[in-house]
Amino acid sequence: MVVFGLVLAALAALLHVYIFWMESVTWTSAKTRATFGLTAEQAEATKEMAFNQGFYNLFLALIALVGVGLALLVGRPVGYALAFAGTGSMLAAAVVLFATSPDKRGAAVKQGALPLLAILVLLFALIL
């Protein structure tokens, strides 16, 4: 069960690496603009903000991935703590998006589902 929770955390991290890619690398491309519902002008105007936000997503992913790696390789509590910190922050960001942007609730659910599942499975597995 612990391994399943860690796999979910890794999948959440990979999703956030993809979000980083869209926000920091391909923000003004037609495909990414369509994903976020932006015009070319809007994407250009928000390019710097998106670049920065993408790196937040990357850093959350790295925290979770380092945690998963440490938990799997050495089983240390620090690995689980990092996995929880990364996925917990991802989930918190999704909750903020859900609460503050009704038009982006679908994206918030997609962004928060894997971190939520990872947290629940890991909590259940580590407590029992």
C-alpha cells in the first residue's frame, strides 16, 4: 500500500512537471494557449508570470520526487515527509484555485486529484 501511495505521489509530480513545461516553456504556443483558454495577446501579457508559476510547479514536483526516492530507497521518515510536503502543497494550490476561480474548477480537480489520493493512501498505509 505504501508503494501505491508513493506511485501516486510520483504521478502527481510528473503532472506538475508537465504543468511546468506548459507554463514556463510553451506558454505562448497555440496548444498551450488552447489548454488555458488564452488568446495570443493574453499569453504574451502573462508570459513572465506564467514562467515564474511554472517553476513553482517544478519545485513542488521535485520535492515530491525526492521524497518518493528517499522513501523507496532508504525508507527514511524524511522521504515520507518530503512526499507529503510536495503533494500537500500541490493539493493546497488546487484548493485555492478551486475556491477562487469558479471557471477553472475542472483544472483544479485535475491538478488536485492525484496529490489528494497520494496523501490519503500514504496516510492510511503508514498509520496502519
